[in-house]
Amino acid sequence: MSKELNPLSRLVERIPHDPMLDFLDKVGPVENLIDLGFGDPDFAVGQTTKEAFKQSIDADHSHYADGQGILPLRQAACHFYNDKYACGIQGPDDILVTVGAAESINLALMAIVNPRDGVMIVEPEYSQYSNSVLLAGGQKVPVDTATSDFKLTPELIQRTYDQAAAQGIKVIAIIVNYPNNPTGSSYNLDELTALANTFEKLNLWVLSDEIYAEQTFKGSHHSLYAIIPERTILITGLSKSHSMTGYRLGFVIAHGAVMTAMRKIQDTLVTCVATPIQEAAASALTLDPDAGIKTRSRYLMRVSKVAHALTDLGFHADIPTGAFYVWAKIPDKFGDDAFPFCVELAQKAGVQIFPGSIFSDTAKAYVRISCAGADKDLDTAINRLSAYLKKPA
Amino acid sequence: MSKELNPLSRLVERIPHDPMLDFLDKVGPVENLIDLGFGDPDFAVGQTTKEAFKQSIDADHSHYADGQGILPLRQAACHFYNDKYACGIQGPDDILVTVGAAESINLALMAIVNPRDGVMIVEPEYSQYSNSVLLAGGQKVPVDTATSDFKLTPELIQRTYDQAAAQGIKVIAIIVNYPNNPTGSSYNLDELTALANTFEKLNLWVLSDEIYAEQTFKGSHHSLYAIIPERTILITGLSKSHSMTGYRLGFVIAHGAVMTAMRKIQDTLVTCVATPIQEAAASALTLDPDAGIKTRSRYLMRVSKVAHALTDLGFHADIPTGAFYVWAKIPDKFGDDAFPFCVELAQKAGVQIFPGSIFSDTAKAYVRISCAGADKDLDTAINRLSAYLKKPA
């Protein structure tokens, strides 16, 4: 008989069970469920992009690509982000093509984190960040925005930094995400400049996840990379702008030694991103650069409709500044934990939305409604929700 | 002015510069160079696979896939590896779809390595393994096969284990790769069983990289997963069997808690593999399962031709047991380091092959000739090599 096997990685064991799975388990199977939980755009990839993808396959471009990414794609990305957001990217050498923004976040953290370094994570958060910090050997330092209207402020950052320092944790980086998933918060140029000054003062690396930049509904999106390029690692990609979640095409953008380090990790981690996908992406950025603008107006209609319907039903809900989620507080009569409300809503009304507890312990009274799905599903879901809430208890 | 940035990861800084790049730098640009260095198959992906890939794109399968991999692909892989090598994989839950075998190796190491754990790496080696061990926070423990005909033996493993222990290093795992890149070595069932007994006795995790299984020229390929499934993490994929290097489609196969751990890492690291590529791969395994057998005979012709030609020219070269490289000792008159020989050969004869020093410090007199490229290039390269060697000095 086999001996007892050697123990597994303690680091990986510390990655917590995904609270979203707990919720899905609790809901169980529901017939005809409308899912407004996940954030996967229902829009199709543009026709020119699909043609380029298929041409690459027909042309037998089935060989290894440059680990950093094919040059035409990096050139196209450089032009795209400089043109749209005045990022000031110096050239294609500062762009690395990744397996979606998820890999970008890991490359960045693996490049900068030493054991037990603190990394600030803005809560409520999408759990990817915490898990990636753990995997890189760092410590999560939560920055709770529940009492600041779900936005970062210089004071909040300074206070969190000081508290961590008092506990002996050296914070070396912060992960920011705007427009934000799940809250929809974003920042104007004055706010961003104030935040950038604080990041500079505290000498932080800044992982700026701007994957929802094209889904900015109020004002313009400004990139932290344009303000503090030397310490910003820009995380982005085509999942949201070009509705390409399942193609897994991201970028990590940075200058200098941190890019060299990420390049080494990329070679070791995945060798390169699939060649035909890179050629499809180069076409998407070149021939279909405004795909995100076309879907933005559709998303805005959706989030507006949902926010208004929820307000009419007694929720506290605003139209988000960006992204494609409505972040809403449940009516007071349902108490301060939306988890049982969401379970019941799924089981009894056939509408799945995510409880705030998935994203933060201090935002349990909130729910996230994804408006990425089809319009008709959204309409049916609103009708179901309305009928459910108006039903006598 | 900006402060000095926080230091980068010390772990990543320990990943050495790639010796292959040093070699390529030294060679510099050469016109009409025939590259027998890299191992990228020249064969096209099968037509049915390309059609399935394009159908997936046309059908707008551009959404997130299950992080473990789409079920039809895992079912197809389960059947394929059980059918070909009697692996005894219990079901699709024991298979995880990855971004090429490279990601598989990292998932496996991240799942089992704790800081400073020793991982045995068979030398000569493809540097991916060493770098992945470093990235996972482990220590490389080299097992030098140069004095045992480039094959592992129980005695060699035991001796290396004991030497590491004497230095205070606890070896918890070994990475084996057969058919081997670069040496072409493989093992018959008796040899493998003896190795498996040793791995069991020393209580090692076994990462068995069998990506070249379909390119076995002598006898049959036997999988360690069939012998010691509870401690074997099988690394494989379609890069070599289906000439799909640039599609980045790998598998990691394991049972029990280590699979659960790898699944968590996969979710954090890349979310999932691109959906259309998974659908293409499912088609490849189902409709074109013998792609590897078709190319095997072509590879065997190539390696035989090269081995014979080199022998005629004074090299020590055997036909490899598997994979698609010829591993040969340079003629004695060129000394015991093939590096300058390879540089000159590239620059003066226009033929690029890799010096053994890229793969091991103790196999410097060897060269690796990749037979993955087109037949006509191979013929031209042999002619050039022959003319170069026969030229009076």
C-alpha cells in the first residue's frame, strides 16, 4: 500500500473556498432560472474579428508566438490605449499579451511581491485579487470603502496603510479597479490625481485594473498610467471592450524592470498566448476599435432600466458610473444580509443575482445585478422580481 | 521626482537568464539560416480540427468556459489517454485543461511545493522545469544522467536524494520527461516499474511529462500514471501529438486532493482556457486520434536520416527512442564544448543547432538537432553540415 503522500502547498490551502460557490450550492438547481449573477457579455464578437481569427487558422498559424506577444498586436494595443486614454505608453516593448486580465494580475503580483508583503485590496472586491495576492505569497490588506460611498479617498488609503504598519505589515502595493466590479464606482481626473499623489507618497506599486474603461457612462475614463506611469502596472484586455471573455486575451502594461520581470514569469508560466487568438485581437483593435462604444450605449440602457426598476421596488440603487453591474441596497424590510433574500429570489422567483457578502463582509445588505445578459432576460427578470416583491408575504 | 520604487520579487530575480538567448545573441543575424534549434513541428493541424475550431468561432462560443475545462474535451482526453496508454484515469474530474503543458507544470508545482522543498530535475533538461521550480518557491536538485547513458536509474535517484538530504534539503518531488527532450531517452516497462518503486520508497510526488508519448519509435510508451497513479501528476497535451504548439492546449491529470489544489490555482491564474480552442481540441482527440501516429513515421524517417548522416561525419549519434531530436556528441577534434562549434556552424554554414550547454553543464560536448522542421530544410542542412565539416581547416 502507498505511504501517506507529502503535504500540499500551504499557500494554496490558504486560498479560501469561493463564496460564490457556496451561494450557488445553496440555491441549487432551479428550472428556467434567469442568471443576472455572472458578468459574461451576451454580445457576439465582431464579424471582422471572427474572420481574422478563422483566417489565422486557415493559414496554419499554429506555431509558438513570441512570449511577449506578436508585434502587430502589441503595436495595435499601444495605439489603442494611447489614442483612447492618452496613456502615454512608450512603445510595444511596454506591453505584454496575457491569458486574460486574470493572468496579468498574477504576473504583476508575482513580479513585485516578496513573502509577507502587504497588498491593499479595495473592498467590496471580486475575489480574484485576494486569491492572487495569496498565491504570490503576499498578505491582503483590505481597504473597506463601504463607509466612503464605495470610493477610495487619500485619507482612507493613508489610514489603512498606517493601521497595517502598526500591525507590522509593510504595504508595498495597491490593486485598484475602476470602473469597479461590483460597485460601478469610478473617478474623475481630480480624484485620480489626489489618489496618485497618495500612492506616490506611500511609495506603492499600483495595479490598475481598467478592464471596464470602455464601459464608462459618466464623464471620461482617465488612466492612472497616464498620471504615474513609473509605478503603475496597467491591467486591461479585450474581454469587456470586445465581448471576448472566452477568448482569454489580456494585456499587462508597464515600463522598465517590472516588465522585464513579468516577461520572465510569462515565459515560465504559459510560454505564450495562442497565436490565432493574438491575430484575432490585433484585428479587433485595428478594424473594430469602437466595439466598446457600440455596446456601451446598450449597457447604459440596461443599467438605467434596472436601477430605475429597483428604485421603484424600494431598493437604494443608482445608475453606476461605469462597468455593467447595478450595485443596490435591498429594501430595509429584508434586513441587513441579502444572502437569504438572494437564495429565495432564485428559488421562488427564478432570478439569480449575487449577494454583497460574496464581495465584502461589510456590504452584506447589497446585491450585484449583472446587466451583461440579453435584454429580454433582463425584462423578464424585472417582471419576476416585481411580482415577487409585490406578493403578500 | 518619483521615489525609488519598491524592490521586485527576489524569487523572480533568481530565475536565470535563458542560456538559449545567450547562444542566439552570440550567433547574431545570419542570412538564410536553417533553424534546427527550436522544436516546433512543421506539420499543419488536421483539417477536421481546424473546421471544428472555426465552427466554434462562427457559433459565437466566445464566453467563459468551466475553469477545469469543457466536459466533452475532458471526456475525450480521458478516453484518449486510457485507450492509448492504459492510464487508468478514473474520469474527467481527474483531468484539468491548461494553457499548454507549460501551465500544467506550474499548476502541479504550485500545488505541492512549500518553501525550500527540493524538486529533482533530470539533467540535461529543458530549462522550463528549473524555472518553474524556482517560481513555485522550491529548490532544484539536479539528477545528472550524463554518466548513466542519459537515463534515470533507481541507484542514481537514491544517491541524489541522499546527497540532498545530507545538505539539509528535503526532496519531495521529481520531474521526469520521457521520451526525453533533449536526449530522446525513454524507458521500457521493467525500467519504469523499478523507477516507480524508488519514487514510492522515497515518497516522492512524480511530475511525469509525457508530452512526446506519441513520438515513441522503439517499443511502446508506458505511462507512470498507470503504475503509481496516486503520486503521479501526468503532464501532457496536444502540442506534439497534434502539432498544435501555438494553440496552447495542455492537460494535467491527477487524482484526489492535488487535483482540488490545482483547480483552485487554475481559477486564480488564468480563469479558464479559451473556449474555441477547447472545442477544437475535443474534435482533435475524437475525430483525429491518430494524428500523432501519422507524424511519427515522418519523424522517425527524419531522426534516422540525421543520426546516420551525423555518424558518417564523425559524431556519436543514435536514433532516439522517442521525441523528435537527435542528441549527438560532436567529433572529438572539436573538443568538449559544442558551444563555439555551434556558433561557427550557424555563422559559416548557415545551420543552427543547439549546444548541449543550454541543457546541462555536464553535456557540453553534445548538440541537439531538432527534426521538427520541413524535410527539405533537413536535407539542405545535412548537405551544408557535410560540406562544412569536410572543408579543410
